[in-house]
Amino acid sequence: MAAPALVALAHGSRDPRSAATIKALVAEVRTMRPDLRIETAFLDLAKPSFDTVVDRLVKAGFDEIVVVPLLLTEAYHAKVDVPSVIAQASERHPSVKIRATAVLGHEARFLEILDERLRAALKDARVRELDALVLAAAGSSDPLANASVARLARLWGAHHKLPVVAAYASATPPATGEAVRAFRAQGRRHIAVASLFLAPGWLPDRAAELALEAGAVAVAEPLGVHEAVARTILARYAVGAVELVPV
């Protein structure tokens, strides 16, 4: 009996860098579990769509599918879009079991990736010590999603013993530029920004632009392709696969 297929379901973007990064991340997952059937799908703005991938898997004979949402917060896309596309697919294929796992979320190990990306960004900054940190994220109309980013920011700041604030690229203040300017108003000059985004795109670009205009000394790249993210995807899959087993 074949193991359930794994569908890594990303939001999608018109920016081709985003889809390329997501597909490279899923390729990393495949290297870790070559025994699994692993597919990439997107909710919107990129191909292949979730429907296309599910149809492909059903045609290949899979009757169990575990969907891992490549999302960093439990916001609208996780609560509405993902269940919606799964419900539609289940209606088309009533004999197929399709289960979504929890989102990637904010794993503590992701802080290590933030540090790696930030060290790379600081190489050319010629700054010996930082005065403050900003954690840039997409932002959401869901206050609980924003609160989870703020909690991660506090944890990250406590680790470095530096003041830190969460900033958002949309939906809620402060924007990254506002956060940097607020620190500069306190007399802090060496402010670095980490990007809590999974992949490049318009939102992380805008967050970086505003931060640099406001005087940030460096802005890190998004999490991107990393072993820790790939292992988190597989950890979510493992839980979902167990939940498919009838009691």
C-alpha cells in the first residue's frame, strides 16, 4: 500500500521568484523522502493549481492525500482558502481522503534561519554591533496571526538581548519604515531587519524598500530554501498521514 501523497500548497504570487523558490524548497523535501510522491500546488496566481495536482494524483492511483499549507500564520488563507479548495476537491473525488495539516507556523528553529539570512545581509554593512532589530512579516487582518509574529519577534529579541519590534507589509501597522524610524527617534542607528516571508515577492520587496529608506543598515532575504523548513514540511506530513489511518 502506497504512502499518502504529499501536496505542498503555497499561496502563489505573480512574481516568478516566488514560485521558483517554493518549487526549489519542495525539491529539497523530495531529496529527504524520495520514497514519497510529493507535489507542489498553489492557491492562486501561479501554476499548477490544487485542482490540477489532485486530479493528477487521483489518476495515478492515490486515494490518500496529505496537504501541507506552506503558510507561516493561521490567518485567512489557512482558515478559509485551504479548507475551501480541499472541500471542492473532495466533492469531485468523494472516494479520496484529503487532509490538511497545520501550517508551517513559527517554529523556533526558524529563528536560526533568520540569523543566517541576517548575517549574510550584514556582511557588507560594516556594522560591528546592532542597536535594534525589526522582524518584517506579511501582516494580516487577523489579530491572532499578527500576535504570533509579535511573540516570535520577542523571542528573537530576547535571544540577542536587543530591542525588537514586529512590522508588517500589509493590513496592520507598523510598516517596516515606521518601525525603523521609531528606533532612530530613540537614538538607535544600527537597525537590521529580518524577513519572515517564505519566498521573495512584492511584499518582502516593499518591506525592504521602506526599511532601507528609513535608515536600516541591512535587510535580510526571506527564509527561502532551507533544510529546517523542509524538515518542518515533512514533520507536518507525518502527523497528517497518521491522522488518515482509521482508528
